[in-house]
Amino acid sequence: MLNLLLVDDDAVDVMTVKRGLAKAGIAHQLTEAADGLEALRVLRDGAMPAARRLVLLDLNMPRMNGLEFLRALRADPQLASTPVVVLTTSAHENDRREAHRLHCAGYFVKPLEFATFVELLGVIDRYWSQVQF
């Protein structure tokens, strides 16, 4: 069982992720944060279990965007090793490069077709369900 933290400010995208997880038969614990500041608070104050955590991160958010969140996460000794998978609409090369420089565990552009999105969530789940944390 994974503890997923979905960091995304778009209500439609959050609903799509939830529907996609359900459609793929993925039933992990899911916690939500609307931006990087809220995500850091959730991770720091124990609002979600610390074991087997995986962050699904959008990049385009207000207050603290995804790349700013990654910088803050990697600078925090208690959270620096937290795995982060970027799941975003941004196909910009600079965003991808910077996310990888900040040690994201994967960078995926959200597919437009729901069935393809469900497949992507399944791939992410199969991989992270097997990883030794």
C-alpha cells in the first residue's frame, strides 16, 4: 500500500486522477494538496503516513509551483529523499530538465485521452508498488 500525495490545484485534474485510479483498480491512501506550500505542510506535520510515500506533482500552481516545491523538498533533510513523480500538462523542455535536475523520479505529461491516462496511472502504480523504499 502506497501513501500518495496528489499536489494539484485544478479540481478537474484532481477528479480525473481519482477517477483514473478507481478505473485502474488502484486503491492506495490518497491525500491532496492544492499547491506546494500545502504539500510541504502535509509532509512536515504528519497529516499523512511517512511510510511508502509517493508525491504526484503538478507544476503549474499558484503560491508555490511544482518546481519551487521540489527545490524546498530537496533542501529539507527530513524530506529530501521523498520520491516525486511529476504529472503535469507542461511539455516544456526547461521544466522537464529542471525537474530531473531536482531528482524527480519520473516526468509525465498528462495524456488528453482518459484511457491513456488510466494506463499511465497503472504503469506508475505497478512500478512504485514493487520498489523497495
